[in-house]
Amino acid sequence: MEITFPAFLVSILFFFLLWKFNRLFIKSSKRTDNPRKPPGPWKIPLIGSMHHLAGSLPHLALRDMAKKFGPIMHLQMGEISTVIISAAQEAKQVLKVHDIAFADRPELLASKILGYNNLDIAFSPYGDYWKQMRKICLLELLSPKSVRSFGSLREDEASKVIRSIKSSSNSPVNVTEKVFSFTNGVVCRAAFGRSFGHQDVLIPLINEAILAGGGFDIADLFPSLKFLHSLSGLKPKLLKLHHEIGQLLENIINEHKEKQTSNLVDSQSAEEDLVDVLLRLKERGDFNISTDSIKAVIWDVFAAGTETSAATLDYAMAELIRNPSVMEKAQAGLRQVLEGKETVQETDLKELNYLKAVIKETLRLHPPLPLILPRECREACKIAGYDIPIKTKVMINAWAIHRDPEVWPNPEKFKPERFLDSGIDSIGSNFEYIPFGGGRRICPGISFGSAGVELLLAKLLYHFDWSLPNGTAGPQMPDMTEILGATCRYECHNANSSSILVR
């Protein structure tokens, strides 16, 4: 994703912004305090440090800057004072030592609109409401028991993919399409039930909203200039998507209410979907849940549960194709453990240590969010001796941390063996490895997403042998360049790169 500042906005706003920044400069020069800011690149009027990110993916540009300025650096992004963390020790300070101080989220246009004024879990402000919704998520929606209860639908959706591939008769398979079909199917059925019939309408809208919401809006960097939200064109697009998705979700919620009223659904049964659970809690009155809260949580489940899992599966298959010896080792381990079983079941996954290492290594090299969701400082504190004032935006470059040669020998190499017997997990305990963030605002859906990723990848490797259509393998193929939307994915520059031959 390139960061650009449209020429027409520059011409309209140049003198106004120059005047405003001049006032801010005069005001700041009169302050008596002298906080010690982290080092950072030089700034220019109007945009601060933004020009240093132009023409490159942000996580790459920030990693290169960190090599010069260090693991903690300051960038002035328009009006937003921003601190970038690029090393494990400093990440620990943010995610553990000063976790409460950095427990807030900055307000962004996309999250506010799509999350029903930040009623979702990911971007709601730190406080009683967030604590309540996270408790619901951990104890009801995505508890270990709930994740296990969705096992049969994961099996159904994975089996659909396997049957579809088997019917291809040695034709190239577009893996990206297959993994998205799987993750969308799992999330839809978990959220809305086995008989959900609106998938063909809802999923394209959700995907469009995720892509739009994951993009960059210049107006977020100039919050005092409210009119920029309309000039950029993003706000009307988000409002339209919000309305269309909201209408569909309203209809789905009403359908669930009618079923419960007609006693067609036992609210305590093992067949409860996520909407059933939220409606039950709302009816019981233990939690203050509104209809908009339900919509916001469902939005979170889709935004976090489809794109990230699909990206991980996509990258895993791409890396295995690029590293055929790793694929052979993973398949040999699978087939040895299963000893001729008809298929892989979830109960088999606990024995597949090398497969789990493959997934961990995929997440190390390709974290779905290279810059994990931003934090906002709510209490002034110090990190590595530098002052971090209230309202500072803090971003942690997980991509850079995962490729730190001081921590990871030969960091660019895809080597799952580095995770065998290492004790490193994905739940934020090890700050050199934070694919899902860390601290109290770590992603609450790790178990839900991981279960599906492990099952489908195991089935793909167990049932089929894979190669590129032209027979080429090795690190040159597939030819991929990263692109950034809601998550970091790769863009295929070779027509065959998104398709793999299956035998």
C-alpha cells in the first residue's frame, strides 16, 4: 500500500495547513516542558514524516528506518505523534510492562463506522464496555468449549474443499479461492448457523468493507480537519457499506429471534451459533448488549476470522511450494502419524508437531498484520528512557521483529525446525514472536482461527501432492510481491503463481 497525498488536496489546503502548523509550532515553542522523544527521521511542514513512507509498504519502510534510528523511533504523521516499535524488548514494554498505559486504540474513521461507533471488541476504547465484551468473547463466544463445538462444521467445510480439488482431475487449482471459500464458510456457519442462506450476498459486502477499512485515509492523520473525510471519498463509501451490511445483519438477527420465539432452536443446545449466544445473553440481562453491539461483534468475527486465516493458509502453501523439501517432510510426518487413515480429523492434529511448526514459521515470516493493531497511550510513561505522552499513537512492527537477525538466525529462510522444541507460542508470551499481538488486547480468536488453519492444511498435504503447473519449484516460484489491505497478502506476478497442480 502506497501512502499518497492527492495533489488537489494539497492545492486546496496548503495555505490553511501552513497557517495551522505555524500556530501549532508557536504554541509548542512556548511550552516549558521538554520531553525526551525517541529519535526519528527529519520532518517537513504539513505532513511531518509521511513522505518517508511514500512508495513502499509501511512495514518495510519502517524496518529500514529502524536500522538507522533504532528499535524505538518517533514519526510525526500529519497531526498524529506516532512511535514505532521494532524490537522484542521494547514491544514487551508496551504489551506487558506498561500494558494498561497502552490499552487504548486510536480513533479511526473506518473502525468507527464499520464497528458501530467502536462497539466492537478490536477498537472499542479501554473501559468497562470493552472488558464486558471481551469477557463475553472469552467465556461464551470463543471459549475452548465453543471452539470444539464448531469442529463438525470445520470438518464439513474442509471436506468440501477436498472433494472440489479431487474433482479437478489433475487440473491446476487456485488455492487462494479454495482457502477463502473454506474460511468464509466456517465463519458464516459459526456466526449464523448451518442453514445460513445469505452467504452469496453478505460475503462480497464484508470483503469489500474489509478491503476499504484496511486502506489508508489521509483524513485520519488530520483529525481536526473534519471535512477531509468527505473529500477523500472514503467516508461515503464506508457509510454505504455499513448501511448495506447492517440491513443484512438486522434481517439475520430478526430471523434468529423468530426461531427462538417459535421454539425451533434450543438456546442451550450444542447447535447454538454466535448470534444465538449473543441474543441469549441479551435476553438474560447479565450483560448490557444492544443490537448494534451484536452487529459490531459479528463484524469483528468476520474481519478477523476470514482474511487472516485465509492469508495464513495461502502463504503456507506458497512457502511449501517454494521449499519442496519442507513439504516432503511435512507430508511424510503426516502420513506416518495417520498410518493409512481415510482422512485427517481434528483429534489427529495434536500429534502433528511438524505441521504446527510449519504454520508458526509461516506466521513468523508473514504475520497477517505486519503492523499489529495500533495502541494509543492513555497514561504518560517512559519506554527505553524516552517519554511517551498521552494520546501518542504506538505501532509495533511485528514483521520487523520476526526478522530480527539478533533473535532469528538466517531470518529470511523458511525453516520450521526453529520452532520444534522451542517452547515459543502464538499467544503473546514470547515478544520476539507476536503474530496476533500481545497483552490484554491480544486477538481473542486465536484458537478459533488456528483450528481451521491446522485442519485444512493437514488435509491438503495428506490427500494431495502439489507442484506448480509448469513443473518449476524452488525459491524463485511462485513470484510474489506483498500488497497491503486489511491484511498483508501477496500479489502474483506470474499467471501460474496463484494456481498449483495437484496429483
